[in-house]
Amino acid sequence: MAVFNEDTRVKIPATIQFLRLGYDYQSFKDADIDFQTKIFLNRFKPALENLKG
């Protein structure tokens, strides 16, 4: 019998859908997070530089 839980019913299908829409997956393993602001610095800084032109 298959096991159904939040991961199989919600998290995994949502992640797959976002990947199909072109989003990138950011693992916590390689993340540089500012825990006061909850910002992924390794993603935020390059995106901000991209806006400057």
C-alpha cells in the first residue's frame, strides 16, 4: 500500500511544477542564509547586481 503524506501530496508536486515553470531549486545545503531577514544571500546579491545593469 502506498504511503501518502504532506511530502507526496503537496511538497514534491509543487516543487516539480515550479521547476517546470523555470524556477531554480535552492538547497539548504549550499545556501548562505541571513537568518535575521531569511534572505538567501548567494541568490539575492547576484540578482541585485543584475538590476543595477
